[in-house]
Amino acid sequence: MDGFINLLKPAGMTSHDAVGAVRRILRNKKTGHTGTLDPRACGVLCICTGRATRAAEYLGSSRKTYRCEMKLGITTDTGDIWGAPTGGSPEAVASVVRGAVEKAMADLTGTRLQYPPMYSAIKVNGRKLYEYARNGEATDVKPREITIYSITPVRIFDEPGVVLFDVDCSKGTYVRTLCEEIGALLGCGGTMTMLVRTSSGSMKLENSVTFEEMLDAVGAVENLTHEQIMSERRDEPLKADMSRFITPIDEMLPSFGKIVLSAENIRKYVNGGKVSGRTSVPDEKNAVPAGSPYRDIYRIYGPDGSFYGTGKKETEDGVLTVDKVFFR
């Protein structure tokens, strides 16, 4: 039960509710996620369970990819089609050409600042932005630095005013806002009509699992219906083997590099002691991009190949210090 689940979150469910459903299926209170996905969106939601909840921060900064559908000529208060219309120019869409759409997408790539939508869960002064929006209250919203690595058109105007595109972006990017930005550059407005997260870090949509698959695995062993699993509280240990749905912690951190310690140094490491640079030479180099806070973090293994946790190599003398111990 210690690892990550590549969940295919259905549309119409909050990320919080998805975590609650997995918690009930696995009967494991220590369950969380590494990055919120809009309730109306579907796709990859990285669920962490057991000791992996302590590793969530490592994956929270990973880049994401999405497939998005956008409707030009309309704007809403939420940035998507489910909000209340606020403007836009349907008449102006007729003069927008394919090349203009492609140029607008190209102009929005790179690292820049983006204002988050008011209907979002970002907190300002202890309150979520959507709470201010629902109450009609004004508040100071600061832009955040994001990176759009690429925007790739898939279909432009196969339907009047409708654009389908793929986007590869950093953590914290709001695709709803991206649709608004494209619409603004085109002078007609735009709003999101569909969103699928196709990857989150190393987790891909094609390898994701559904609630139904997990429920089937539990029900087959314990002779329970889906409704019974979800609606009745059970305190007894889970009998079904769910390991095929769970990726071990260390397998989700391949770019962190690898250090194998001796039995003596493993004992020192798990007890919070420092290990000299001479006896903690990396077996695999850290491949995390420069500038990342995890540039000097390594996966730590014992002489038998067992994964114990993560450690930090000091840049000056190479001394290994504990970052997070998952197993003792």
C-alpha cells in the first residue's frame, strides 16, 4: 500500500472526492494526491497512498500535458463553458484564420506570468479564490510564474469556432486561463469546453486505472458489490492484492539518481546520521534539471537492493544527509 496510483479521474468529481474514494477502496487513511485536477476535467490524477504521501512533494512539481477543446467568441466568469457568459465576440470569429490561431499559441509559449482564475482553489489570506468570487468580493490576486513548453494544434475550425489543441506545461498552469489568453490575442474571446489531462510526470493516460478496475479487484476476492465497497465502512484488512495498481515510491523517482550503502551506513542513515562522501558515491547520477530543489536528492538503497528513502548530497564535501526515510 506504499506507492502511487495512476488514476483516471472521471469528469464531474473533485480531486478531493477521488482521494476519498480510493481511501475507501483501499481502506487506507493515508491517501492523497500530487496535483489538483479541475472537477469538470478528466484524466490522470496521481494518487499517493501509505508512506508515499510523504513523497508527494517530489512529484507535485512535475510537468503536465493536456488535451483541450476551446470555443472562440465567448467568455465566461469561470473560464470554461459551465460558467456564466460575460462577453466575447461571435461575429469576430469569422475573420479569424488558422494562421492567427497558430501564432497566438506560439506567442504564449515560454516562461511568463499568468493570473489564476478567480474560480480556483488558490488561497489568499486563508480563503480560496472561488469563495471570494461566489460572494462577489474583490481581492488582490498575484500572477504566478508558469512555463508553457509547447502548444500543438490538433484541429482548428473543423467545427465553427472550435479549436482542439495539446499543451505541455509546468505545474500551476491553468488551461482555462490559457484559453482566455488565446481568445484575447485573437480579439474575439475564448473559453474552455473540454479538458483531459494526458500525463502528469511519468504517469500517462494510456496506463491509468479506473475506479471500476479497482472495485472489481476487491469485489472478486471479498464477494462484494461496488456499492457495498463504497457505502459500507469496513475496518478489517483488505484481502485483495492491489499491488498491480500501485507503483513503488522509488520507481516514480528515476531521475533522482541512486546510491547503494553498506549495511553499516544504512543503519547510520535510517537513524538520521550523516554518511561520508567517500562511502556514498552515486551509482546513478541525479538527472533532475538544474535549478530544481531536488537537484541533489538521491534514492537510497541497502546492500540487498531494498529501497529505504531519499538523501541529499552536500555540494561541497559530498556528505550524504537524510531527506526522507520511508522504510526502517
